Amino acid sequence: MKLYDSTMAPNPRRVRVFMAEKGVDCENIQVDIIKGENLDESFLSINPRGLLPTLVLDDGTVIDETVAICRYIEETHPEPPLLGSDAISKAHIEARQRHMEFDGLLAAADAFRNSFPGFSSRGLAGNAGSVDAIPALAERGKNAMLRFYESLDTALNGSAFIAGETFSIADITALCTIDFAAGAARVPIPDHCSNVQRWHAEVSARPSAEA
Amino acid sequence: MKLYDSTMAPNPRRVRVFMAEKGVDCENIQVDIIKGENLDESFLSINPRGLLPTLVLDDGTVIDETVAICRYIEETHPEPPLLGSDAISKAHIEARQRHMEFDGLLAAADAFRNSFPGFSSRGLAGNAGSVDAIPALAERGKNAMLRFYESLDTALNGSAFIAGETFSIADITALCTIDFAAGAARVPIPDHCSNVQRWHAEVSARPSAEA
């Protein structure tokens, strides 16, 4: 398998951490998003949407979406389960993972993409053509990210992980979201969100967080 | 089971169509989003994020997210499979379903929510507080939806359904996205997108589309 990857972006890291938790190895090919290598013909011929991560299997099958790649890895390497183990836990983990995406990752992406000077005409990710950044959307994203921290702090009160007592894909999405928000988007965890701080220190200490 | 539902919104319809394809019945409780009933204390006590659909199982378990509800239904009512049947088809369907969400549904939602007068201070869905609509985001969403139609038209050339030869959750997401875009967001399928027109007529003729 080959993973088309970018170490600066949050979505590819979600896959790297997921694979590290499973002990799955994979050839790694870096694609520089800032330079726009994801929009070069050579990459668009693999993934026409121009987005990372993209996994190419040994038989040439392309899986071009973050959670779909994780789903494939979960199906082919079931242990440890990161997407749940019965109907209720699968549903609960999926819900929490999607809360992390829609409330957190989209907010952080709005904050970053609409304020980063290099993306002033790349307001949407991937092969969307010239799209102006919207400064008001950067501000909205920053405020939404701050609300996300508050909500997550409440949810983590008395809970070891994002979806309960077991580490799951929801923790991976949240970790990659928060590290991206704190770095690229400049919205770090507020000091008073002590449950988020505690959880973040714990998941960051797992070997997979290095991925 | 009880489904907290709104017939005017695309996400609850995704669950209704999914259940109809499976032949699953469920008590239905309407929540009026325009009137803000989703932000009433009585509903927030069930789903603090204030979003629909929300499923409550007979034992009181709450599943508060569209695809998580579909996952639960798929696990408890496996036939016909709508989320795939092996590692590759599960990954492919998940990828296509998420393309429909991120490229289509989010675009249509941006176009609607940032131009509908009743949501001028409800720029984000659910319990996000007062968030100003961003007119430039409505325009960006409309343009993104038009690009989505073009891309979908290419993908449907020679393909019966969104993820290949089998009807799946990806078709349900696309159907609900497009009907919402054409109605509430006023971005109908362009006449020249004949593959999308053909596919839309076919999936709209399925009994589940009435749900």
C-alpha cells in the first residue's frame, strides 16, 4: 500500500495515527499542499478531487477519503477495534467522531484556510479552482473552535476518552483537530478547559501520536 | 424507537429514506426548526447540540447524528446492505457518501443558511448561539453546488449509482442533498447534467424517496 500524505495537514495525520494504533506499515509519499503539488496533474490522475490522504492498494485500487481509509484498515486489521465492536458502540463512536469533524475540524479549517495568506484564492480545499478566502469565515471558525473546546471540556468531565472508556477514532480526530487548531489556526486549548488539557496530554503520550 | 425529525431538512430525510429501504418502522416526532423548536429546553435535554435527526431507542439510548443512526440501523437490520458488504465496498461507499456530504450537502447548506432571511443570526446549525449569516458564503456555496453537479455528472457517466452498480447510502445522501439544493437553496440540477438527471429520476422513483 502507498499513502499519499502531507505532514502539515490534519486529515493525513488521522490516517497515520490510525495505522500506528493498528501496527500497520505503509509506503509514504509526501505531497506538498502549500506548493500546490496536490493540484499537479500527476496527483490529480490518482485523486481528481486533489485531496489528501489518498491510499493506493497493491492492486491499484484507490481509496481517496480519510474515514474511508480508516474503515478499510479496520476491516482488514480488526484489532484493536477503533470503530466500535457492537451496534451501539459503533453508532456512538461514529456519532462522536463526526461531532469532532463537524464541530471541531471544520471550524479549525475555516479559521486557518480563510486567514492564511498563501490560500487567499484557495478558500476551498482541493481541486475547487480559484475561490476567494472569506475573512468573516475565519472569524466564525475561530469562535466555533472556542465553543468546541467548551463543549468538549464538559463531555470529557468524568470520561477517559471522547466516546467513553475506550480509545477510538473519535480521539484520533479530536487530537489531530486540536493540534492543527493550536498550530496552523492559532486557536490553542484555553487554559480553563482542564478536562481537554488532561485528555490531550494523555492521548499525546501514546506512541501513535508521533505518527 | 422514536425519531426526532423535521420534514423540511435534508439530514432527517436521509434517515427516513435509509429506514424505508430497510423496511424499518419508527415513531416519528416532528420538531420545527424554522420556529426554533430544536433549541427549546425540552429538545436540548435530549440532544444538547440541538440537531436533527435524533434517534431514541426503547431503553433511552440516544443516537444523535445522521450517519451514526444509519450505522445502527445497518447493524441491527443488515438487509439489504446500504453501507457495503466487504472491506473494499465498505470503503468505497463510505468515500462516496462523504464526497456527497462534503462537496454537496455542505455547499447546499452554506447556500441556504447564509441567504434565508429567517436564519440571519443562525449562521450555524443547532445550538451554536447567535452567529451572523455571511452573504459571501451563500455565494460560495451556490458556486460549489454547481461544481458538484458537474463532477457528479462525470462520475455517473456509465455508472448506475453513486458508488457503482449497487444502491447505497451514497445515493441517499445525494438524493436528499439535491432535493434540498433545488428547493430550499434554489440551485437545481442544470439541464445539461443529463447523467445526474437520469440518476435523479431513477432514485426518485424508488418507494423510499417518498419517506
